[in-house]
Amino acid sequence: MKIWNQCVLDENYPGIKFNEEGVCNFCTIETKKAAVSDDKRSEYELKFKELIGTHRNKGSYDAIVAYSGGKDSTYTMHLLKEKFDLNVLAFTLDNWFFSDRAHTNIKNVIKAMGV
């Protein structure tokens, strides 16, 4: 049985094909996508920095982050605060499903980040 050690998919996975080097078609597609996105990354970052520049210091906050306390919104808030040096307002909607621990974690993160 063929197995590609990069993504650990085997020949029984639906739609999978292997090239001469044994690399699966899903990994070669993702590699091509990554190369394209790397080419565009600096262009998009420049546009983002220009957008930030037009809105920085126009009000009490430079950006608002819908903050759930999860890793994605935490990382986004960290980038905006640390990499782009923005004054960030964290907004959390209490949907009554947050545990006491989640509330504590959210408070700890925003305090540590100075948000």
C-alpha cells in the first residue's frame, strides 16, 4: 500500500494519486497554492498597512477584534497589537455558554496584552 509520509494519506483515500516521486496530488496542489500566496503576501501586507495608516489615531481605538478567547482571535489580536502597534478594543459577546474559566482566561489575556 502506498502512503505519502508528508500528509499520511494512503492510496485508499478518495481521489488520491501519486506522482513519480510518490508525492500525493493533494500535497502538490497545496504546495502550488502556498507558492502563489507567498508571491502575493507582501502585496497584501502593504495594502493592509496602507489601510491601517488611513485609520490609525482617528478615534479611541484603531481596531476592534471580535474576541472569543480562542486561539484564532487571540493570535489576531496579538498581531494587531504587537506587529502593527494598534490600539485594540476586544469585544466579546457573552452568549451564556462561556464557562467561568473561559471568562477568567479572556480577562487574563486582555490584561496581559494591554487591550
